[in-house]
Amino acid sequence: MATTTVTAGVPNGGVSFWYTQIGLPEPLPPLPGDRDCDVCIVGGGLTGLWTAYYLGTADPGLRITVLEAEFAGYGASGRNGGWLSAELAGSRAAYAAGPHGDAGVDRLADELRATVDEVVDVCGRHGIDADIVRSGVLYIARSPAQLSRLAAEGGRGLTAAEVRDRVEVAGALGGSYDPDCARVQPAKLVRGLARVVAGLGVTVHERTRVTAIEPGRARTAHGSVRATHILRCLEGYTAGLAGHRRSWLPMNSAIVVTEPLDAARWAAIGWANSELLGDNAHAYCYAQRTADGRIALGGRGVPYRFGSRTDVDGVTQRRTIASLRATLATLFPAAADVPLAHAWCGVLGVPRDWCASVGLDPRTGLGWAGGYVGSGLTATNLAGRTLRDLVLGHATDLVDLPWTNRRVRAWEPEPLRWLGVRGLYALYRSADRREDGGLGRTSRLGRLASAIAGR
């Protein structure tokens, strides 16, 4: 089971604070030996669970097996910042460069917006109480350069005074607001969905790490699962699968959460409508006001571990906790002295072109979905419905979106991968420092970093 350590007086890891609120689940039994089924889903996060949900609902006769290395919701699905947003999982320009063009990207964006409502509706239908508030997302600009980027991106622009009417963020020069976003408690969402999937008769084996997949077979230390379709839904853990070390880079993100704020501090900060909150820095941060009156704030921290290694049970670094604490105090001076209740980290999947994809090879029966570059909470649901249609052979609009069957080149081998990511975020942070110093345009260092990244 996941363990919690203490770093600089702050509980650290144990997967995430979200699980301290609901308790860690008792893992289901592992695979008891070789088995046969129709569809084998590798990975018990939201992508895998949504896929199982929609397949099981569409065809109750399908034999569906989910294989999970720890417990369903162990990874990013139970550790994220709780943004159920319509944000595009990747670069608009990169998607538009494909055969679908701008019109295809518009369709993908429309589907993501509709998916916010779909997730909320499914939770309501099945009694999943995930602290959902459809509050929208507020992006803050704290420098002239950030303000210019927000203006270029469009959206509903807000003046500094209009931002302050919603939430008091120190130094905010303006912002933008998108209503198509909802706050959620991630662990409640993923565990509620796991309960619903089990009720559909889907077989879930936990503590069963898949070591290799091939046409018709998923291999584990406990035996193999033979299936017509094998679907890879591992997101940031994809690099741990044989042959996929360079497919998607596991990017780290970390979060801290405060103790509950008192009424006086909330009066100073505002934030009465519980909008999700983000800034427009290159090394950006993201935040939510939790259902029990805390501030949860996340950021990149140490972005990448050599050799595509991942964390151990969400434990993050002392310097990352200190950095996020400083960011919290800078944005919300009224909360500067509020103790931190927890810190943790997780990994998200980043393809080489920073764009998500979902696909299925009908010749081999091998499918995949993921690479959400940090915008996956909503995209997992759309990916699950798309995999459903691909597996069942349904020629719907979902199987003709720009991210469907999209393939990109692999990441560079080590040490180039490690050096490149470290250099990339060093440039981004230098760009932020220059812009915070008063530079009225996007720093050339930020543009250079994005060009190197291929974003």
C-alpha cells in the first residue's frame, strides 16, 4: 500500500491528499493465471475505466478485463488538480497541421466542451459524489507579457478589477474566463467510476503489472491475458512497458494543499464561486478552492527523472514543496502563514509533439489512448468513448477527429532526453523571470524553449 513520509514538517506522498479524505482502497486480487477475454485494458486510471464503462454499457455481453499495477486510480487519475476543463490536450497548430485542418480542431474542441457535461451527467446518473462545482476556469496574467499572451489566445477578457471581483490574486493585471470547466475531487471521481465499472460486470485485477503487450496478449508475472483487443491506457506510466521507453515522456507535476482557511482569510481572498485558477506563465501553476475550504496549488517542480523513472507513491522533493509554498504566498498573501497539510506529485504523459492521441490498429487489435500533456481529466472520457467506437467498429464522428490514430516520432534516447527537458524548463523559468521583471512581450527564451520542445 502507498506510504506517506514527512518532508520539512509536511506530510508527503501516500499517493495524494485526495486519498486521505476518502481512504486508500483495499486492492482487488491479482490475475490468478492465464485468462481469455474479448477486450483487455492495460491501466486502471480514468482512460481505462471510462473505456471499460462505455464498452460495457454499449455491449453487456463483452468480456472485459482491466489490468492495473497498483489499484484503480493510483496514478494521475487520483492525484491531479481537479480541473474538469475543456482545454485542448495539445497544440492547436500541431493538430491543424494534419489532414483535418482547423475545422477538425474546432470539432475536437467542441467535443471536449460537450465532454465536461458528459462527465457531470454520468456522475449524477450513477451517484458519484466528487465535489463537482461547474465553476469555470479563471486564467490570471501577472505581467504585461502574460497579459499579451492571454489576449492573443482569445476568450472572455477580464480587467484587473474584474479579476479582483472574483478572487484577490496579488499583482493580477487582468485575466480571462472560460465557463466550460468544473472543479472535482479526483480520488472521489476515479473511485466512484471504478465502483460503477465493477457493477457492469467488468473484471478488474489489481496488483498486476503488465510487462509487455503484443497482438492478442498482455503479459504479466501472474500469467497472460489473451484478447482480441489489447488497449494501452497507461498515460505517464507508458515508459515502463517493454518497447515503449521513448514513446511518451513521464512529466512530473506536484501539488501542495493547505489546512482549511478561516473566514477572515477567505474574506480577504474572495473566490466565492470556486473557479479553477491558473496563470499564464511558461512554468505555470494551477489551483482550486477545495470543498472543505483549502487551497490546492500545483506546478511543475522537478520536471523529469533520468531514464523516464517515476515517483514512489507520490513522494516529491523538499525544494519542490518550498517552491510551491512560495508561489502560494506570492499569489495569496492572506494565506502565506497557513500551514501546508500535504504535498505530493504524479506523472503525466507527453508525446514528442505534445499532442494527445487515441487509436486502434485493426490488423493487430492493439489500441492506445493518452499523452494528455496535463489536460487529461476531461480528455480521458472522450478517449474512452472513442476507443469504444473503434473497438466496436462504429463509424462515428469521434473516430474522425484530429487526434484519432495520430502517430509521432519517439523521444530522443538518454542522456539527450534528460538534458533536453532540463534545459527546456531552465529556459522557461528564465523567461518567466525576465517577464516578471517588466518585459512587455513574450521572452525570446520562452519562444526558443517552445520551438525546441516542438510545441
